[in-house]
Amino acid sequence: MTDYTYPSVYFAYFFFFIVFSGAAFFFFKTYKQGYFGKDSEEAKHRMLDDEMGGDYGRKQK
């Protein structure tokens, strides 16, 4: 009888490392480009303005 515990555990940790690395990479890439700042939803509002016209969803100053 063969014990498959170690290969499955190593595979699980390797898979978790790959998923975490990808998430961390894209998080830091978007954070560096400023997607989490005060103007983070500007692209969405610009798209909605083009489609619906007007001042869609923006707070009035």
C-alpha cells in the first residue's frame, strides 16, 4: 500500500502558492497604477456618461 498523503499535500501547497502569487501580482499592479484612489471609479462613470448621457452617479460638489 502506498501513502499518497505527501504528494497531495505538496500539490495543495503549490497550488495555493500559485493562486496567491497571481492575486498578489495583480493587486500590486493595480495598486501601483492608482485603481484604489479617490478617482478609482472614474472610468465607470465616464462609460455610463457615454451610454446614458448626463452626469450619471457622480456626487455634486
